[in-house]
Amino acid sequence: MKKVIGFNVFDMKEKQTFGIQFVGRKNREKEKNFTLFARITINGVVSEISLKQNISSDDWNPVTESGKGRKVEIKELNQFLDQVRTKLNNIYRELMVEGNLPTVVIVKNHFLGIVEQGKSILDAFDYHKKVAQGNLSDNTLQHYTTTEKYVKEFLEAQFKTTDVYLRAINYKFITDFEYFLRNRKPVDHQKPMQNNGVMKHIERFRKVIGLAQKLDWLKIDPFRNYQIKFKKVEMGYLEPDELQKIEGTKFKLERLEFTKDIFIFSCYTGLAYIDVIQLSPEEIHLGTDGNYWIISSRQKTRTPLRIPILPKARLIIDRYINHPRSKFNQTIFPVISNQKLNSYLKEVADFCNITKNLTFHLARHTFCNNGDFK
């Protein structure tokens, strides 16, 4: 049940008092004329709306709050006042039905057409970005940035704009966004988005909108009738001969050779992309057994890590630890985005005639499914 400033709206309805009066004020330019105002009162708080209507003081009845006489202009004025009263009453009722606690300012603004449009989708993403700092890993925050980028692309394609108000989001908006993601054609080497990729972006979008709803930027959850459906996917892994094929291939392009090396390093350590990229020399330790170990924690879950560095992984570390980009970032490896890395892995797979969907995540599963590595 929605709360407003600590009070339950539906409990407060019984205590609300609402009144409308029409009053005449003397016109400074014409002493005999009144300028008419609609006076709104809610719980003792008063506000007035100028109706831009003038009437002779002789023709105004302050008791009945209407014009006196049978003249045509008096009848028209009284009809207008009835319409104003009806409109103000309707505005008040609609606000109450919507779960709002009306104030004289809100009712007046609605009558005058001055309705606050509210926050936008990008406002919601910006606020989420601010409060998520420190709670989510840099890699997860980057995923939200990618989702925001796709939302902007969708808005441009669907509405010819880069932002819309939150009130524009409904079930159709969400299903149209899903359709857009499923049919989006990547401009790089990537394949079109699969179901689970689409659902991850929808899931992140839902979390951002959920935050906006908690902030009372949105009255109704637009996802209430929408179901996110992930498909169970059996994650594959490389067989030893497939891994050897990649290891034995030399690439003329430096970016592909680096992609191959960093992928193989993950195969022999089981580290996720973010843990490999952020691995620093301080996390390499000489153990009591005389071997080197990676002692760290997973960026995503903060789970402690203690992984022996096998000879092939050690060779790859030695190859890149003194690279200028590694030294600049104080990391073992030069920094590269996950998106680019996975894009280059498609080229590595094509070159090595690997038919499996080669992604960096596949390296972790290759490590887990090959006992000889451990």
C-alpha cells in the first residue's frame, strides 16, 4: 500500500476536507466590477484561481456564489462556474483514486494544465549509477551502462528521442524493447543477442525501474504483468585437443595473439574475465611449496581465491607483466573490454576451425571440466 510522507493515503481519505467557493474581488480599474476567483480549500489550506471573468457587483450574489438575473451573459457565466466546479471536483476525485493525497497546489496546477511531468528514464539510470557505486563491481556497472545504451538506441528507433518520462513505460513499451533487442543487428563481429542475453538486459532495466518506483517516481509497476524467461543453457567447454589447437596457433595480428593468451590463461586458472583483467602483481605470491600462487578474491562475489599458477599460465604472465599498458594500469595484463575480447575470440575460433561458441566464460568451464589442469 503506497505511503505519502509517512501516512497511508487510504487512511487519510476519511480525514480529507475539500471545498470550492466562488468569490468576487473589486476590480481596481472599475470599482463597480468584480473579478471572479475559484477558492479551493483542502484541510484548511486555501488557494485561489483567477477565472478571468468580470461581473458587475450589482449582478453578483455572494451567498449563492452566482450571477443574479436572467440576462444571457449571466446565464452563460453561471454555466461556466458550474463547469469549473465540476472540473475541480473531478480533478480532486481522480487524484484520490490514483492514490495521491491532493493539496491545493496540486489541484490548482492540474486545473491550469501545469502538471509536473516527473522523472525520466535517464534520471532513473543516473540515480541507480550513483547509489550502486561501491555496491556493485565495475564489471556489473558496465553491464548497466550497456543496458542504458540499448534503451537509448530503442528510444531513438521507436520514438526519435533519447529519453522519455517514466510515465510512458507500460507493458507495450517493455515488449517493444524486448522485440528491439531480439532483432538488433550488431555492427561488429558479434552475433545477434540470444534469449538469455535479451532477458539479462530486461532484468537490469526492471531493477532500475524498480528503484524509481521505490523513490515514488513511478506510481504503478509497469513490469507487473511481464515475465522474464531465461532458458536453461548447458554451458560447453573445450576438449583437450581443441584447447591444444588454439594453443598451437600463432596469430600475425597482435590483438588476436593477446586474446588467445589471455583466454588460455583463464583455462589454466579458472579466473573470470574481470578477475583476469584486474589481476595485479601484488596478488602473485610464492608459496611454502616453492610454487607461485594467485591469492585474491573474486570481484563479483568477494569469495577468497587461492589458485596455483601452472607452468603454462606462468609463461603467459611473464609475457605481459612488463607490457607498457600493464605497467601503466599496475596489472598483470593490458586492459581490454570484455565485449572486444569476446568479439576477437570469434575470430580466433574461426581461424582455428572451432565450431563451439568461443566466449571468455567458456574458459572457466574448460578449467572446471579438465581435471588434468589442476
